[in-house]
Amino acid sequence: MSTDPSVTPAALSGEVHLPEKLADVEPVRSVRTPIRLEYDFIPGAASSGYLNAFADRKILGQRSPVDGAVFVPPRGVDPRHGAATPDYVELPDTGHVGGFCVTRLPIPGRDDLEIPYVSAWIHLDGADIGFLGLVAGIDTSEVRMGMRVRAVWKPDDQLGRTAENILYWEPSGGPDIPVTAAGTNAWHAKQITESEEQAAGEGR
Amino acid sequence: MAERTAVLGVGQTKYQTTRGDVSLPGLVREAAYRALEDAEVGWDDIDAVVVGKAPDFFEGVMQPELFLAEALGAVGKPLLRVHTAGSVGGSTAVVAASLVQAGIHRRVLTLGFEKQSESNATWALSLPQPFSVSINAGAGGYFSPIIRQYMARTNAPELIGCMVAFKDRQHALLNPYAHLQQKELTFDQVVESPMLWEPIRFSETCPSSDGACAIVLGDEAAGDASTKPVAWIHGAALRSEANNFPGRDEVNPQASRDCADDVFAQAGITDRRGEIDEVEMYVPFSWYEPMWLESLGFCEIGDGWKLVEEGATHLDGGDLPVNCSGGVLSSNPIGASGMIRFAEAALQVRGMAGDHQVDGARKAFGHAYGGGAQYYAMWIVGADKPTS
């Protein structure tokens, strides 16, 4: 390979000659062509149950038939085992912050967000994966992994079939979950606790 | 046994914010011609073409591989498109190599590209799902929580990421193809640059680039016939995993570890740090260098940041130079970025990396990841033909 990027490949180094009638025409370097696409959204069975429940201020997950892991939002499948997850589980609107990001630049389509804002993986009590949520009601520098939070909902008369019913998550007080058992560490921490309990039970 | 396969030629375009002088077909054709020239072959010598790029909604051109077929000399030949998000350039090279290794084709042209000037990556990566909460600001918003977890696990000093960013920008000055050429940049300027996705600073992120990268791969006979040094493939592997499941280790994903174990086993390498002379690693955000050093087994878990701190990954004086080309932090035409890593690894073992050459490099590692750190592509190339 040439170490000099300014050397044009031989095959491309020929001159381009425009027809005479185009000689004085201003060259077009780029064209902006805004497009829009409108579509109907059909969420599928698992997501329909999840979105419909939001209208009643409920958060639904689904339980894996293999090992009981609870997924939220539900997708109808446990991706680890390729197993269908037909059973819904109602989850509380409390949990803790897993990983999070303090964002200091605007994002497309959310002009309403005041910068900086905190997006976080919210791990609901009783769920085994996190989902994204906005954390507010606290200075961004005070947010931490393992911090306990609860949902702040829209007023009842504004509820729709949408996850946007939850405006944000605010600190709910109480001791933090230790980082080693928070967020994506929670599942393994739970396995260890359960096997210890099982061992203790067998010892009796 | 698989057919021994070699990199015969590499072609890149100068990476920059806007290549306004060429269309998409013009851009890919330039990289393809450079690779053909380097390989000393013509279009007729190419049996198949394998193309990769980021998802179609980046530039808004659906199935661009079809409209680029003529520019890529692919009319009447097998043309394959690979889709694995940001890792696609690497995955594309691995797929192309497999067509030679399987004995299906003698010579394959593979190419990755992106024209970010005709695209809006942050928009494309922030597409809201209907009726869901839209608060994720592009790739930085996704990877920042994972980086925060790495920092919490390892208690790494806060400025490790800045050290990586400064190092890669210094390396870029030695690579005329690199996009960012920040001759005046100081370490303090990196540290003082504004936080975008805390803990990620502006200077710790990759630029938006236009560019294309192409590789010509050949079988053993083609490699033997080359008048120039070639890079022999000693191992090539792909892995993937779901991006959200209970107990997923986002910092050090299983798919990454498994892919690394596979490719090192194929290459018969047991002392990873000792036997690899250069690493071209996919580092779009600075902290991913120490994270991948650990995941790829170049050091113990928790020690990646120590290699950065002691300068082990510098071209100048390091024993495991990483991203001597300047890396993704200095050039990021997304669909090409993975292939650039693979191509640069090949240039190193061919002794053709110019001012960013690692003296006497015999084996080099090319790496790419994509999606929610869930798609992996890796290869190991060597100056010598593999014995098995």
C-alpha cells in the first residue's frame, strides 16, 4: 500500500472532461433530501401486555420457565435458552440504579430534557435485568450505583399505554444496594445467596 | 484442513470529516483500487466481493451494496453483505477470509465504508422505540455506564482514559491516513476537554469520518506468488451474544472472551502478551483499551489500566503497542473502522506500516466489537506461513 494518501490510484488519475455545454455550470457537491416515513406500530404479544398494563399504572415482566429469571420489558423469550416466556409477573415500581450516565449534550427528539441529565439502568425489585430510565429529583453528582429509587408517574388522567407514563425515577431513601450486588452483578449475587441458603437448609 | 489464506493487498482512503469530492461509489472505488494496486492484481483476478457497513439508516441508502456493485467490480460475481453493527468491518474480513479458507474462491476483495458526512450517527443510534422512554444519547450514552462499572471494579486512576486518548492521537501523527492530526494537542487539553457522557470526555471519543478500507485476500498459491510480503492469517473468529440478559458481564462479555480464546488457540499462541507484537483494537471510547486488554487476555483481570499507565501500549518503548495507526479514536468511518484494524495489523507484519511500524513485527492482532458490546471479530496475522 502507498504510504502517501495524496497519491491517486493510477486507474483513477485520468482527467474528466465535461461536455462543452456543461463547461460553465456550477458543480453540484451535495443535495439535501429530507425524507419522512409514517408507519403503524404493532408491538406483538409480549410488548402489548406490557404497554397495556401501563395504562393501569402497572409494570409487567415475564418469567423464564427455565430458571425463573424475570425480564422487563418482556420480549416473549428468554434469550439465554431460546425459551418462550408466556407468564407475566407484576413488578413493583421500586428498584435501584445499576449503571448510569450523566449526559451533558442534547439528544435528538428530547428538547425537554434539562442538561445535564442522568440516564440509568433501573433494576426493579423482583426483576433480573435492567431497563433504561431517567433519574431526577437529585443532584447529578449524588447519583450512584446501588441507589434505591421509585417511579414518579404522570397524573392518573394522563396515563396512556406507554412506558412514558413514568416521568422519572427519584431516590426513595433506604440503604444502597452494595455495588457488588447491584445492576448486572445482582443476578450472580442472588445465585450465591440462594446456594448458601440451600446449603444451610441441607445442613439442618 | 483449511486453505492457508493471506492478505495480498490493503487500500485505504485518507480519513477526514467530509470527502465532498467523491460520491459513495467514488469513495469505495478509491479504496478498492489502492488494494488492487498493492496486491498487484486486476479486477479479473477477483472471484468474489464481501462488503460491510453500518446499518442502512446511517446514510439512508437501502442495500447500498447493490448500487455499489459496479464500483466494486462485482457485477457477475458473488457479492455478499455482512451486518454486525460497529464490528462489521472486522466480521466482513473474517467472512471474506472464510471463502478462501474453505477453498471456494482464490482471491476475494473485501471492503468496509462509511460516509458519516452524509449521515447522522447520533440520531441513527438514538432511534426511539415507539412508546418507550427515549433518553439514550448515541453510543456514548450506552457505553458510559459500562465504563463506570469498569472504573468501580478496578479502582483505576481517573485519568487512564485520557492517557489512552493522548497516546492514540500521538500515534495518529505517524499515520498519514488518520483523520485527527492534532500536532499541538497536550495531555492537559485532553483532561480539560468537556464531559459529554460522564465519565467520557469529548477528547476521549472518536471523530466522525468519511472513508473506506479494502483488503485483497488470496489462497496459498496466490500468497506464495506475491512479489511483496503478505500477511498470513493464523486465526480468525467471530462470536456474539444477546445485549441484555440476567448476569451478563457487560464489562468483560463472554462472547469477547470466547472469541479471544478461539483465535489464540487457532494461532497456537499461549503467551499472548509475549507473542503478539502489535494490537489494533476497536477503541471508540478511550477506556475500552484497558477493558479489552483484560478481556483479550493480554493481562490479568483488573490490570489493564496498569499497562496503560506504565506505557506498555505505546509505539515508543511499549512491549505491546496498541493502535499504532491512531485507532478508532483518530479515525472513525464506522463500517470501515473494524476492517482498518484488521488491515493495519496486516500492514504491521508485512513491514509496510511506514512511520507507525513496530520494528520487526511478526504477529499482530486485529479486533473489532459492535452493537451493545455483543458482536466480536478477531484475527491474528503473521509474517510467516502458519505451520498447521
